[in-house]
Amino acid sequence: AATATSPGQAILSAIFDSPIYRRLVVPQARRTMVKTAEENGVEWSEALEWIREANDWDSEELPEAPPMPDYYTAPFHAYDEGNLSWEAAFEQELAGKAVGARNFPRAKGEGEAAFRDAFDATLASLGAACPDDGVVVDMGSGTGTSTRRLAEAYPRAASVTGIDLSPYMVAVGSALLRLAPGGRDVDPPEWISPVNEDARVTFICRDIARTGLADSSVDVVSLMLVIHELPPEVTRKVIAEAWRILRPGGQLWIGEMDFETNGFRKLRANPLLFSVIRSTEPYLDEYAEYHPSLAHDLAESGFARVELAAATGRHFACVATKAARSEPCGDVVIRDRREETALPDTHLATWEASSSSSESS
């Protein structure tokens, strides 16, 4: 089979990286995402129309953004401007619904909840905990799905701050908190899911590799489904930054794709299918090569305990803990339980949009 470094993969990658091919394949990738959402009960078009009209976006003041690193200006997720556009921000939570449905297709429109529940359960099994009055930071928060979920899960946390490099994501996330829309079940229907006002939740526009937060000021850092969108050298900076801002005893929570699972291993071995997917995820190939060394890099960054386990048939969760002041300096503990906790692969095949399409084929 072709691998990431084979001549076949290299040739196809060159083709798929060309501007001409991007104009052909990227719109199709977006159509597949929309189709997946709508075939699983997610009203993409209606929710998109609602958010476009719910606010005067032309008058919305964008937060001041830091200088953009080169990697962040690449096309992402079927948007030529990457995350630096209103359209990307409007559709971010809609795309999240589609991703959830692809991972848990039998849950249909509730697939994203099942997907995120799977990460939460695995993190809890690894000892994830947030203290009362804790300070939580959600790195790469987008428009806030994961940030709001953290606030709901930890009602005794003092604050939950979402950090994103896109001023558009931060503006939409902040506006959703202000608008506090109901879901699609209210009359008339509103956003894709209800958003509750919560004074503890804020969003700031910063580089997650350079947050500007004080040393040892945070209890929990969450990094969910972000690392695969970063070059490895940026990932190392981000986890070092997480270690810096965490208090002694604080935890970094990670949820990510696992390319050592059978599902992703087979996908990557197919150069045609993998290159199509990679056309909207520019750093996915680098991530696939890098992620087996993530636990080592966490240890090298100073984390005293690193634990991993399977979260789905294609994803893992990780809790990395910074040593408490009372703990003696000693050897780093790395405990990788992914193999013993392996789960069935429920993910749709690349060409499927719903479980019903799978059953009828």
C-alpha cells in the first residue's frame, strides 16, 4: 500500500495541492459536509440563514488580532481565507454537527453530543478534574461549542476563557453568548443548538502559542481537536505554553484523531482518499506522522504524568498533569492505554453521508 512518503502519495499530493484541483475538490468536500449534516437531521441551511440575519455583522467590531503566523493563513476547511472569514465562523458549529454525525451516525443529529460525550467519559477515566473556583482555558475555541460545554460541565469553575486566533470566530462566539438563542425547537427556530448566557464565559483573540496569560494562573487547559490543524513545531510551542500557564497540579486535556487506529491507518494507506481529505486539512499528513511522539513531547515540556486512552474507534483522549509543588522531582510517568481500551469503529466510510446510506449500499 502507498504510504505518506511513497512516490504515488507524493504525486497525488502535488496534484491535490494545485490551485486548479482545489477549485474542483474543495467545493465537493463542502457539499459532502452539508449533505452529511442534512441527512442526519441537522438543518444547515436554515441555521445558517438565522445566524446571518441575527446580528448586524457589518457593524460588528472585530477584536484586535495578533500578527498571523504563516501556517494560519493557509486555506482551511473549504475556505480560501481559512478561519479568517465570517463564513468560516458562521459555519463552524454547523460543521461540528456534521463531524459528530460522521463519527456516531446512528445518533443522527445528536452525533456531536455522542462524540463529545465519548471524549468527556475518557478524560474522566484518566482522572480529569476541575477544582471549585477553577480557572479553565479552552485553546482553539472557535465560536465556543467546546467552551460553553466546559462551562456547563463545571458550574463551580470561576471562569472559562476561549482563546482563538481568528477575530471572526471570537466575534461570533461572543455574539452568540450575547444573543443567547434557542435551538431549532423554538418558534420560530433559531440557532443549531441553544446557547445560555453565562458571565463566566469570555472569548479573547490571541495566539494559543503565546496567550499572554500569567505563569501558573490556570487550573485546566483544554485542547480539543486542534492539534491536527497545527504543524508539529507549533504544537510543541502550544503544549509548552499550556505547561507555563498551568498551576502546579493543573491539567492539560487533549482530544484528537488517532492515526494508529485501523480506520485511519487504512484511510491513510489509500493515497486517493487520504489526499482528498487532506485537501481541506493542510497539516493532516504532518500530524499523522507526528502524533505518536506527542506523549514524549508532553513529557519533554515538563508534564510529570501523561495518560492516554481510546475515546472512539478513531480518537484518543489524554490528560497531562503538571507536578504539584509537594511532589518530589522524579521520572515522568507515561501511561498509554489506547490498545487495552480500543473501541469499535463507528465512523462512516468516506463516501457515506449517513448510516441509512450505508445500510442501503
